[in-house]
Amino acid sequence: MVGNQERSTRALRAPSKYSARWLAAALCAGLLAAPGVATAAWEWNFQPAATPIAQQITHLHELIFWICVVIFVGVFGTMFYTLIKHRKSVGHQAVQFHENTTVEIVWTVIPFLILLFMAWPATKVVLAMHDTSAPDMTIKVTGYQWKWGYDYVQEGFGYYSTLSTSFDQIQNRAPKDEHYLLEVDNPLVVPVDAKVRVLVTAADVIHSWWVPAFGVKQDAIPGFVRDTWFKADKVGIYRGQCAELCGKEHGFMPVVVEVKSKEDYAKWLAEQKKKVAAAADDPNKVWDLKDLLARGRQVFDGNCAACHQPNGTGNAAIGAPPLVGDKVVLGPRQHQIDVVLNGQTNGVVATGGAGGKMPSWKQLSDVEIASVISYTRNTWGNKAAEDIVQPSEVKAGRK
């Protein structure tokens, strides 16, 4: 009877014992799984590489990481094995040894070989990061408190890039999107598959131009010009930040690089040059003859020379009269302004000849028209009495 009672008691206790174990296991599993679910979208590694250098940096990081894992497992595995298997409680006695030459050689040579093995690929990557030779284009990057200046050295123009995140978002009065504090008004634009040399400097304090996906991080130091490079192999928009504490607005000067296809970049470049030229063409500025002639030759060669010839002798086959000694060119400048602006489409060319048609050139800016008219009135032996036409006169003559 007593034996049966004891067995019944053990049977009643067993489910509660196993239930507690299952409950503890389930609780531990839940605690371990919960952070994984909460952080499922978190990135734990580098950003996806968009340049060859970034790829090399990623591969180097992974190589060094696994070397460190092997060293960690080997060292701590040996240590814990020794502590457990050779402890005093199982009868082992501590072995005393001092000044063992063999041991000292081993623990010196092995780390040296490991470091040498790690240094070789690291040195190759570092040298590649600083190889700025034979670039396809050069861009100067200047850090300011708190914005970036981009100058296209070979193209002759530049602009500023500032944060475009709204003040309401910064003050938590408006919802924030995924690019909060990582958006600008004017990103740096480059073509895909082009080696871009970047000259980095600063105008006030130390900044740092950093684009993680490119594997580029270069300090911008006042009074110094440092260089780096990248070659983006994927079209897209890449974002970074100033990585050097540069003042109270340090967190508000992001870096945004837009990589375009070669065709789209060519279109963008043409638009930028057109904007620069338009900004430089102030119709209210009073130009001197030297500057008008220099600009006028460019306009004439690019627009008028196809019909009137570069030397102004004209082309009778298409009804384009010579401009040398032409009475419109040497006559009142207002008449020539009207002809260039409005053209002649009634079968009579501007100079009085027959059979040709003079198109309207209203699409040219006031400065371009004034300069090309001044050029024709003072070139090829022409010397008009009213030799200079100012952009303001062209502006007034538009209908």
C-alpha cells in the first residue's frame, strides 16, 4: 500500500516538474525570438557596396572577422577546456614552469604570422583606396558650417548642397520620412562607371565627407587639400553624412550623391552649363567692346557660320548673303536687332538680296544677340558707326 502511494505521488509530481521545464524553455525561446522579430529589418553589416573599393573593404572586413572568430574559438576553447579538465577537484596538480624558450618562441611567432597574414590584404586595399591616378573627372568638395560646396573643376561651374528636410519635421510638427536629415536640395551628380577624383578641403573647421556605400571617408581640413576617389558601378542615389563633429549643426549636413547613366548625366551637364551661362548673361550689364567681340565670335561660330561662313562671305547657293560690307550690318543697329530677333520670312533676306530666308533667333539670350551683332559690325574689315550693341537694347527690342 505504501509503495503504491509513493508511486502515485511521484506520478502526480512528474507532470508539474516537466511542465515547469517546458514553461521555462518556452519562456527562454520567446525572449530570444522577440528581439529578432523586433529588429528583423535592422542592418548588421556594411551598406551594399556600390564601388569596387567598397567591395574590397567588405571582403576584407569579412576575412578579418572570420580570422578573429577562429582565434577567439581557439583561445577561449583551449582556456575553458584546460580549466574544466585540469582543475584541482579532479586531482590535477598545477605544473610550474618558468622561462620556457620554446613556449615564448611559439607565442611570439604565431601572432606575428597571423598579423602578417592579415596585413597583406589590408595593405592592398589601403593602397587601392589612395590610387587617384587617371581619373575621368575631378570634383572639389569643400566643407562649410554647415553645408557642402561642389565644384566641377573641368566643367567650370559649382554649387552648394544644403539640407532640405523641413523645419517642421525637425521640430516634430510634421511626419518624418525615410530620408529624414539625409536629403539635400542639390546632390552631387556623377556618371556611372566613371572614376571620380574628389579633392576635399574645408573653409572653416574640420569636416569629413563620408559615403558608406562608396567606401569613401575623407577628412576636410582647412588649409589642406586631400584627395580620394570612387567609381560607382550602379545607378542610384547614395547617402552619407559629415563624419566629423564640426559644430552645433553637425547633424544637419548630409551628403547625397546621385549616380546617373552616361546619357542622363550628359543631359544634366548641358542643363547646368546653360544655367551658368544664363546667370552670367546679365542683360542690364554694360559690356565693353572687347568682351562683346569675344562672346560674339563664339555665338557666330556656333549659330551663324553654317550659312554666312566663318569669314562672313556668305553662301549664294542657299541665299545667304555676305556680311562683309553689308548695308544692314553697317547701318543703324536697331534695324539689325529687329532682323536678328524677328528674321525675314517673306523671301527677301535682311541684306536686300533675293531668294533667301533669315530665321528668327529669339531663342538666343539678350547678351548673345548683342554680342553677335557687335561682332559682325566690327569684323572682316567692317567698321560700323554704331559699333556696339548692348544687351539692354536687345531686351527693349523684343516683341
